[in-house]
Amino acid sequence: MLRSRRDWHQGEGVEAHEAHKAIKKKIESGKAKESAKTKGKGKAPAVAEEEDVEEEDGSEAGEEDGAPANVDDLLNADFLDSGSEASDDGDEGLDDEDDSDAEQDPAAHAAALKKLAESDPEFYKYLQENDKELLDFDAHAPLIPGMEAGDDEEDEEAAEAAALAEMEGEREAPVLTKEMLRGWQRGMIEHRSLRSLKRLLLAYRAAAYSSDVDTPDGAGKDEQFAYRIDSAAIFNKVVLTAFKYTPLVLAHHWHKLGASPNPALPKLVSSYLHTTLHLISHLPASTSEDAEEGGGILRAAVSEIGKVVPWIVGGRKGVKSLLKTLLELWSTSEDSVRIAAFLVIRKLAAAGDTTVLDLCLKGTYLTFVRTTRLTSVHTLPSINLMKNSASEIYALDLSASYQQAFGYIRQLAVLLRGAMKTMTKDAFKQVYNWQFVHCIDFWSLVLATTCDKEVARTRGEESELQPLIYPLVQVALGVLRLIPTSRYFPLRFHMLRSLLRLSQRTGTFIPLAPHMLDVLSSAEFKRKPKPSTLKPLDWEVHVRTPTAYPRTRVYHDGLTDELVFLLAEWHAGLSTNIAFPELVIPTIVLLKRYAKKAVSPRTTGAIKGLVEKLEAQRVWVEDKRKNVEFAPGERGEVDRFLEGFDVEKTPIGAHVRILRKARVQKQRTAAEVKDDDEESDEEEEEEAEEDEEMEEDEESRLSFLSSNLHHADQPQPVPVPGLQAFTGCMLLLASSSFRAISIPSLRLHTSRLLSMASGINLGLERVTSLLTSLPGPRHSFPIVHIAGTNGKGSISAYLDSALTASGLRTGRFNSPHLIDEHDAVRLAGEPVDPDVFRTARERVREANRTGSIGASEFEVLAVTAMECFARAEPAVDMAVVEVGLGGRLDATNAFAGDRLAAAVIAPIDLDHQALLGGDVAAIAREKAGIIKHCGGPVILAQQAHREAAEVVRAVAAKEKVPVYEVPPLSPIATDADGRTLLPFPGDSSRTIAARLPLPGAHQAQNALTALHTLERLRNSSPLLSRISDGDIIAGFEHARWPGRLDTVVLPSKRSVLVDGAHNPAAAIALRAYLDSRGTAPTVWVLGFSRGKDLGEMMRVLLRETDAVVGVGFSEVAGMPWVKPVDPDEISTAARGVLGDQAAVRAEGHGTGLKEALDWAEATGHSVVVAGSLYLAADVYRLARGDSI
């Protein structure tokens, strides 16, 4: 019988140790070749090496204590190395008593269990539930029936001898028994024995790799382990014992994180880690029974490995292996395992340094993104679980999260910019997919969580992630406007929900109402829906509407319900804000209008119900603020208005609560989802449709601030009651508890809502959609883009005439048309052929119908002009395009892009203030929006307002574009023949002399602006260098611009002066021209479009001897929203200037123009027709004999 270890230590230890070393050397020499082969094949170490636990200190003198090279190195003969023997005899609890694991004193065992119950009740409870035999240990009973307690020593020595002999091929590894496990458990409980832990880990490794023997490739059948696992019960027992006891022993010996007090500990941790990861990779997915019980052994393995995280984070290789496994489980397993994996990831991120945290942040996000590629009704719950859990990781360390979030949000912006720039099907697919949608929603959730307004108020400072809100909002708004057709309304709703959450949680004002109300102006709400037996569309699991749904009743009703709910939610978020009564006015006006035009009674009822609640909320807030005693400038008091008031107790909040309950009930009673095979068929159909539809509606790039196309003479909105208060409160909103993104965003929100209320539906995206969806050639010619308040048309006429005189073929677009629609489009200086115009317009209208783009008639006209230019034969060399309204928001801004040859800014003055801004500087910012960093230089005309020039210079500097300013032409010089002398830029001694056909001093200044533009153009391109001074002179002298100081001969042979002056600045120029002619008195035939300041216009134009007759004008083709001012209002305004005794009348019959002209001619005085280009057009129609 072999001696016990105690005898070995007490007398014959030296001899036994020498014998052991001799056996070891013999084994090593005999197995040298086999070991080399084993290492070369990457197999597990031999059992003999695993069992060598008592090697001397000098056996590995040259080896450092660093991390092992691989897992096999951990479990070879040097596992505990020299430190193992030393630690056994040291102060770490590994003394002689510790070594004799099977020889424990029963009384000491009982005392240890009692102490364990006090120090670690959770672990003691585990033993009660899973290992009662260990707790019920009988001090007088033998460990094995029929064997005395003392025999356990000999049995253990026999097992060791058997294992040692196995290295020489004498016998197989011993079978692991419950008694052996129980002995190790007692050693770890009573003494936290590292030797017992090491044996347990050897057995644990054998259990984990035992399954490899049965694999198809038989990867593990030639490997040998320290123990054999012969039953499932032992397998489960050893695995659960390793899970529970390993953290217990490590915590005892490794009190402080950092350097290990014992060299063996890092190796034990690494062994446990890699064995567990191997086991996890081979465990089957949890069954339904396991799920009911909490995930089974897989969930237990994941949960238990989290307990050793504090000792893992020091090793990068181990961290990466663990994180990779956890992320795979987090993304693919059933929910209980997902949650367990996430908890370990979070613990790993919290316990590690910044490098580990960055790995966790990056890994969770990228894994989440990969998982979201395929989203369906079945996968969405798991994706939402991942989204919510991943956002918690980003809340751990905001500094580290900022770096990651900034980079990933920037990547989204880059993808969006690529789609905007290239406008191709592949680029659109990079944005319009589930991954992009989920990314936006994920970052919205992260920012909503980390920048919560209540948390910020408690903390007293802003979150470090607060600056990321603005770029994320801009990207999201850009995405929902990229392809505005009704097929992508589901994606729009996804974006709106993400932004709605962000707005409500962070208190950031995001103008979402215009993007919601755009849905009501789509083609879906303009046609009566068709009956359908389709099931209601689930908006949560679609980013694009299936082809069977558009224009059906079920889709129409679904859009109505979703839109009403989102509008109610958004206004509920503002319900306790002091500015709510003013903020809601434009929304109410629009909703009432849509309710009247709705083609479905259900839609009408839903909209009216929402309007009632919004009205009630407006009255409620007005009542609450009646008694306030603070001024708008007292921001602290403004912030505290209704602070803490329960939103659900407000009228709109209570309505939203009811809507939420209805939605939940609807989801519960909805029909069951389709089977998986039906869903896959639908997905295949969707993919096939995607290519087809992308060909039809490759649509617009991002337009953060979009616009409609309309002329400078287009009417301003009808005044809305409370508009001034609304504007003031919107600005107040920026400083209140709802932190506005920016003042421009507020202005955008206001202008878009008011423009929509006036009948003007703003939107660059529709024009871009039309351009991209049209078949045939795209325009590739350079464009001169002209913006400003006055003089745009005259400058364009001078430029077009000079370019044509030089032999270049030009295209020109001015709006609105003067007489016929095709007048707005000119080729080579002449109106385009009517048949060519009609053919091009029909193509554009067809594209508009096919793509359900919903473009207005004016937008169709603008795109028709570009279609005429693109298909012109011979080809157009250059186009001159006049801005309609503003500039930055004008649809013509979609034409130029990187083909902008020059941006000309004509004189800027007050006009369309409700849409462009309340002062000259604000209007100038809109006009300067045509300046592009990728375009040509800026030609800045002489400005009457210094602030306008300053704004243009600032925008040009930001875009890094040079500005060339046109000097004032004062006094106007002429030569001996009466020709106007115009100096060249930079050299006043060099001039051209031309007889300018357009009368007025301001026209000479416009001609000078055109000259400066031409000079810059011919110095920028070989094609344009052909323009000579003679060409410029000839072009200027033949320029014609009807409707501006133009003398028209009527059928009666009498001539009248016609001018389209429609704003105070143009009226000043007209008055100056008349004064220079010395004509007095004058009979004025005046007609204005709605929204003009009649009093100011009258004060500029009229003199005390003048007479006035007010008229209307004909309906403007393609612009049904353009309406004339009532003639009675004009006469009233005129009497306010001239007095009640003045000769003032109103012609209310039809347009009244013919009668007015007859009356004016009868006076014998000079007749001037002014106030609107639409009125001027009627004069030209009369002159050519048309009826009006």
C-alpha cells in the first residue's frame, strides 16, 4: 500500500519525491516524440502532465509568471509550477492540513459549514438545494460504504498512482465519482483549497471536452484527460460544482484586484474561463422546458462566468474571447440567456478599464446592427430587447460613449450624404433599410436616456452627450424626407417616433408637426380609397408599404390613425408649455382645412376629434396663464410654468392616454401574423418590387429645409389670428424648459406651418424626386442662379441676351409666366415652342402621377423647364435660372448643385416676411442659400441695406466661395450719343457704352450687375471666353423684359405704362422713374395679390393729384392659391393716402381691368398699371386681343 502524504512529509518525503522525479523523467523521455506530435496537432495535454502537481521549485526556473500562451499551457504538468509547492507550504491556507483533502476533521467540517452559512448565505442556500449530502455529513460514517474513514487517504493515493501510471500507458484515467467531488467540495469550503480547485478544474475540463469525442469529426477521441466522466449525473455535478465553487475560492485568495498574491491564480482563472467558453459553445440551445426553468445549464454557465469577471479583466485575450462568446449569445439565444449574457457584458464593461469599456461599447453596437438586418414580426421583440439593453451599456461612462456615438452617428450622416450626392438606387438602399432605421432609433434611445431632462435638472448640469442631439435630429429629418412618396410612410413614422421620444425625454424642441402634416397632403388623401380585404398594416415591421396597400381603404385608415396618434403625442409633450396656445394655431388651421377636403368620413371624424382636443388644450393653457405675474424675459419663471404637472391630466394628455389604450386593445385583437413561409414569400416579393420601384422613384436627397417653387410675386399667407403672439412665443420657447435645437429650426417650423396654412406646400424633395425619376438625359450644363428681391428678371434678361449674342445656346427660366405658361421657359432667347413645352410637361406630370410624388403645378412647371433644356437640340450651353421665392428653400436650388457657374444676389429688401423672416437680415440668409461651396463665385449687387450685404458675405465665407461686389453706378454717365457707360470690374477706366432698352436708373445698375457676372464667367471657362465686349453691348441693347416699365399699346391705340412693382422697393423705383419723366397727374390702375402692405405701397406711389382705380386679375394657371385683393380694399387704402375727396373707384365686375382702363383713358392723363405681374399679364392679353 502506498504511504499517505502525511508519512511522506514526516519521514520519507525526500525518497518519495526523488522517486517521483525519476518517474517523471522517464515519462518525459518516453513521450518526447508523442508530445511533440501532440503539440503540433494542437491537442490537449497528456494526462500525466495534468496530474503532475508536486514538481519541485526548480522544475521551471526559467519560466516567467506571465500569462500562458494558450489554453493547453494552463493544464500541462507545470500548471501550478514552482509556486504550487511553495504555496502549499506558505501562508495562503495551503499547509499540510489543506493538502489532505480527504482527511478533514468532521468537527472542523461542521464548523466550516456553520461559518459558511453566516458569511455566504446565498452559496449555503445553493448547497441546501443541490448538495444536501455534503451538509448532512456524518462524522462517524465511512466515506464509502464498507470502508473506514482512514482508507480515504489510501484511495486518494491510489487514484494518484493510477493517474501517474496512466502516463506510462498502464491503465486508463480514473472514473470521477461523487465521493471524489464531495472531498474536493469539503476542501474548498473549509480551507478554500487551491489544490482541490485545481483537481476540480481538471475534472471540469474533462467533462467539458468529453462531448468532443462524439462529434462527427471525432476531434476529441484521441485526447486524454485526468478523469473520465461516465454518467450524465456526474457531468452535471462537476459542471455545477465548478460554477459554484470556483468564484468562492478565488474570492478568498484574491482579495484585491490587480497583481495576484499567488502565481497559480491567473492560470486557474484562465483555465476556468476557456473551459467554460468551450462548454458554452457546445451546449445546445435551450429547450422550451429549459426556458420555463430559466434557460437551463446554458443560462447557468453564462451567469456563473460573470462571477469571475473581476479576475478576468486584466487579460485582454481572455476578455476578447469572453466578449465574443457573450455577444453571440446575446444576439442569438432565447431571452433568459440573452439577459444573462447582457448582465455579464455590463459587468465586464463596468469592471474593466477604458480599453475594455470601448471593446464592450463597440461590440454591442456592431452586434446589434448586424442582428437588425432582417426584421420581422418574429425578430422584432428580440431586437428591441437588444436595443434597450445595449443603451444601458452606453450610459455607464458618458465620456467613452461620446467618442463611440459621435463616430457612429457621423457614419450615418456620411451614408445619407452619399445618397443625397449620387442619387442612385444603391445609394438609397444604403439609407432606406432596417439597419439604418434601427440605428437612428438606437441612438435616439441612448440620447433620450443619457440626456433626460429630469436627470439633468437633478444633476444640475447637461449630459456630455447633449451636443449629439442636433446632428442626430438632422440626420433623422433628412432620412424621412429623402424619398417622400407614400410607399415610404412606414419609414417616416419610424423616424418620427424616434424623434418624438427624444423630444419628450430631453425637452428639446424638434419641429415635427410639418413632417407629420405632409402626410395629409399626399396623394393618398386626395383620392377616394378603394375597398380592400387586406389586414391592417403593422407599421412596426415595415419600412416600405407592400404594393397591395397604397390607395386602399385599410391603408388610408391606418395612415389616419397613426398620424392622429403621433400628432396628439407630439402636442401632448408641449401641453404644459406656456407657448402652447400660439404654437398650436397653424396646426389647427391646417387640420380644419384637411378635414373639409378629406375623402373619407372616418378621416374627417378623426381629424375633427383631434382638433377639438387641441382647442380644449389651448383654452386650458390660456386659462392657466391668465394669472401669471412674470414677464417673458424672466426665464426662470417661464421654465417653472406648470412644472411637475401631470401631462395625463391635461385635455390633450387624457386624449393620448385613451388613444394608447385603444392601440393596445387593437394589437391584442389583431389577426395572427402570417406563417413563416408566407412571410418569406412576401419578403421575396418585396425584394423583387424594390428594384422595380427604385427605378421608378429614385428620389430626392436630403433637404433639411425644403421649399416649394413660387415667384417673388407670389402671395403671402392670409393673416392668422394671434400670429404676432405666436411668433413671439415661439422665440420664447427657445429659452424655456423646451430647449430649442436652434432659432433657425423655430423659424423653419413657423414658416412651413404658415406656408402650408396659406395653401403653399413647401418641399424641395418633390422637385428632386421628379428630376431623378424622369427618363432620358439629365442636364449637364452650367447654371447661373439669380436670387434677390428686385431686379432678378432684368438681370436674367441682360445675361441671356448677351450670352445669345455671343453664339452660345441658352436656356432661361423665369417665374411666373407672364401670359402663357410656356413663356416662363426660353431657348436661345425665345419662348419655347408650345408643343415642345406641352410634351415635356406631360412627361413630368406622368412621373408625378406614377411615383405618387404629389408635386404642385408650379413644381411641375419648374421641372418642365429643366426637361426642355435637357432635351433641346442643339444642346443648351448654359442656363440662366431665376429664383422663385427666397433661395435656400426655393425649388430651383435643386437644379444647380456642383454645376453652379455663378450665384448672383440681386438687391434684397422686405418681402414675404412671414415666409422668409421679419427683417432684411433674415431674408438675406434665405436668399444667400443659393451659394454653394462646390459652385462658382458670388456676384453681389449693390445693396440698399448694409445688413443684407453682411449676411451674404458671411454665408460665402462659410462656403469658402469668393464674393465680387458690384459698386454703385452713381452718377450714371453717358457718352455724346446718349449711351450709358458701364465700367468693368476692377478697372473703371475701361467701359462699354450701350443704349439700355429697359428704362429707369435702377435698370442701369442691373445692367452693371450683369456686366460683372459676364466678366467673371468669361474668365472662368474656355467656352465662355468667346464672349466679347461687342457681344455684351449687342446683348444689352436687345434685351427685353416685359412687365417692367414697359409701354404697351392697347387696341384703342392709347399707350399705358405697365410695371409689376409688388413690394415697397419696386414701388420706389417706379416712383423715381415717373418723377424723372415729370408726368403728373397720373391715373393708377392697381391690383395686388393678397398679403401685401397696401398702405405702404400707396404712400410710395401716390401723389395728391393722382387718381386710383382698384381692380382684380385673372386666375393664374397652375397657381390656384394666388388670389387678388378685393378692389374695395385697394380703394380704401388709396383714400387713406389721398383723402376722401380724391378720384378713387373700384371695379368689381370680373377683373374690372377693361372698365378701369376705359375710365382711366377718359381722364386724358398718363395711365400706369402696377401692383402685380399677374395684373400686367392681363394688360398684355388685352393688347393682343384676348378676352380676360
